[in-house]
Amino acid sequence: MTDIRTQPEVHGLGLSLRPWDAADAEVLLRGVTDPEYLRWNTPLRLVTDLADARATIGNRGAGWLRGELVQYAVTEDGVIVGGVGLSGINRHMCQAAVGYWVLPGLRGRGIATRAVELCTRWAFEQEGIHRIELRHAVDHTASCRVAERCGYAYEGTRRDGMHRAQRPGTYRDAHQHARLATDPYPDPGPGPDPTPR
């Protein structure tokens, strides 16, 4: 990744990934304040209002320019349905970690699986990433299913590998999955156009 490029849009699997915009702050706020999201995530900076959401969107754009992360609004038929992105990008090792969420009321439709798969393929094919890790709390079975469907191999349990929900300084075990650019592509399920563009 270079710091002079505009963050591209990615299309495929019935979804589009586009950079977050300040106008999306209300949707982002709804997503990251949802109780189910908060059950599994302890963000570095808690987003509690529209000002926080706008600042988060600005920080995401700056992170792209620094080559540290890429965060996308996931859209279906032009409507935001969730978020997906890569963080902890290590250019030297060509590694990153993937994270994702889906808005309440839209879960169970394969959106997370398709978004993770689309983001993964883009990272491998367009950004030269070789290894992407996916971590989740050991009892987060929905995330485990997303990892499996997207071909992320289970590599073990990281003891105290993540914070307990909304309790920085306290820990819980996490499953670690990873996928390599050389691994075969799985079938991510329904959705047209499997090639990211």
C-alpha cells in the first residue's frame, strides 16, 4: 500500500465495499453501539455519539493514507449493511488482520461471510498481502463459522488473547484463524461475480 492512492472501491459477491464517508456517521454509530457488537468487541476508542463516529471515519481515512489499515462500509444495493476491513497491516511481512460486523436485523444472510471473502480476495490480489489473521472470542460461534466458510484455518487458542467486552485490562481467550494467499479459495455462498474489481 502506498500513501498517495485513493482508497479503491471493491465489488463482487453481491456486495460493494466503499470507503466510509462523514455522511455515514449515523449508520456507523448504529452499528458500533449495537449490544451484540459490544458483546464481542472492545474498541480502542469507544464511539458513543455522532461526533465520535465522524472522528472515527476521519481516523480511518488517515489510517489508509499511512498504510496501517483499510476500513470499508459494506453495501448491498447501495445501502450500508455493515463494515469490514484490515488492521495491523505489516508491509514488511505482508500480513494483516481482518475484522467485520453486520447491522442488527440483517444478520444471518451471509453478509459477513461474503464481505470477509471479498475483502480477503482484494487484499491478496490487489494489495500483495500474503497472510490475514482472523481472531474472535472462543464462544463467538457465528464468527467461527464465518472464518470456516472463508477458508481461514483454525490455528489454536490464544490464551487471554483479547479484552473482555468493554473491560480493557481484563482478558478472555480467543480463537486464531488465518488464511494465506496460496490457500485455495472457498465457495463463499450465494452472490454474483466472485472476482473483486
